Amino acid sequence: MLIAGYFKGQPTEFIVRYTSGRVRAEGPGLAFFYFKHNTQIVAVPTSSLDANFVFNEMTNNFQEVTIQGQLTYRIRDAKLAASLLNFTIDPARRAYLTHDPEKLAARITNVVRIETRGEIQKRSLEETLRDAQAIAAEVLRRLKGGADLPALGVELSSVYFLSTRPTPEVAKALEADYRETLLRKADEAVSARRGAAVDEERKIKEKQLKSDTALEDQRRTLILLQGENARQEAEARGRALELEAQYRARAAEAELNVFRTMQPRFLLAYALKELGQNAERLGNVTFTTDVLAGLLNENPKPPAAE
């Protein structure tokens, strides 16, 4: 049976070597030969460690809430931790001889629970469910500034609340209330959409009415313009007819002025001449004795020229 052995620590372990009850060597990651009968080896882990937790707390409106989360810690003062808990290991199996290392995580969890309880008791159930991460951040801040964890030789790196749940009965009630709120919002959205559709239809009708009104105004203006044009055209045509009539009257008067100075028998002779030139258009022409007598009478002297 071998009475000596060889031990090699890890870089993330603080090793304390005891021989016959006295400290012979200490430091991170030590490696050494030792006698098995009088040597004890303490290995304190200095790497980051995780611990899960679940606990129930009461809000200020007397509602129970379940907190499930995870914390990350590191043993900062290995000598202090080794003086409070037994980290002695079996070098052959590299296993702890007691359950003290597990107690450290439990003690840290209890400290976190106490701080969390103080924060939750300030809030209602709704505020706790809503501000879960803010509560975790506040717990971490207070523990970093407090003296509880340094007294254990530990520093806390993070605290996360992975789940914050009320009791099943309260959860159903909250779900029902939230469901009703969503349905009410959905109804309001439908009503708002219908109202918007009605307003849009009203705007369309107003635009159509304005368009029709504008068309009617344009049509009325066109009709008035056409009437005015027709009136002006009729007036122009009337003035033209009037001028034409005046011209014809003047021409006829000028033509008649030629015959005013002639004696009646000459006028009668001229008329018969005109009849003869247009004989093909006439039927029967009857001359009375008076007409013939006027023609057979001695021709008077023509009037002297003025």
C-alpha cells in the first residue's frame, strides 16, 4: 500500500495543504507530493458558480407569487470561506468529504430571498408580475452594496428571475380579465373601424355632392352663356334685318323718286312696257277703255329738266 501520493490542483481552485493540522502550503492550483496519513487538502473553487432557486412570497395585497430564478456567484475570499465551511476533499476521488460546499449556495439563496421578499412586499401582484426584472436588478444592487455576502467571502455576479407566477386560480382570473380587456379592445377597434368607414363614406358623398354641385354650376353658367349668346345673336340678326329693310326702303324710295316727276300717261306706258317684257309669266291681261284712251291721247310735252 502506497503511503505517499501526488496532488495537482486546478487553476480555478484555491488549495490549502494541511500536514498534521498545520498549514504547509496554500495558493491557487498547487501541485505537490504528500503523505496520506497526515495530510488534509482543502480545495475552494474560485470560478463562477450557478445556483437555481424557487420560493414563494406574499405581495402587499396578500397574493402569493412563485419566483423561479438563477443566481451567479464567486468565492472571492477563499480563506474566509474555508474558515466558515469545510472544503476538505478526498484527493484520490476529488470529492468533498462533507456537504458544506452545498450549504454555501443555500445560504446565498436565503440572502437573495430575504432581499426579494422586501421588494415584493412593497408591490401589488400586478406590479410584481410586471416589474420582475426590475426587482431582480434592485436585489442585485442592494446585495452588492451590503455586508451579508462579503461576510461569507462571496461576491454576487447576477440575479435573474426566470419566471414569476401567481397561484393557478389567480392566474385564471387574471387571464379572464385580460381576455375581457382584449375582447373589449377588439370591439372598440371594430367600432372605430366602422366609424372610420362611415366617415370615409360621408366624405366620399360630400366630395361627390360638391362635384355634382360644381357640374350643375358649370351647366347653369353654360345655359346662361348660351342664352346670352342667343339673345345677342337675335339682336344682331334683328339689327341686320332692320338695316336691310332700311336699305331696301331707301332704294325703293330712290327708285320711286325717278317716277315722281313723270306724267301719269308716261308712267302707264312704262308699266305696260314692263308687262310686255314679262308677258311669259302672265296669263290674260285686260286693258280697259280708260287705259287705251290715256294712251291714244296726244302726248304732252315732257317736263322740262330742272
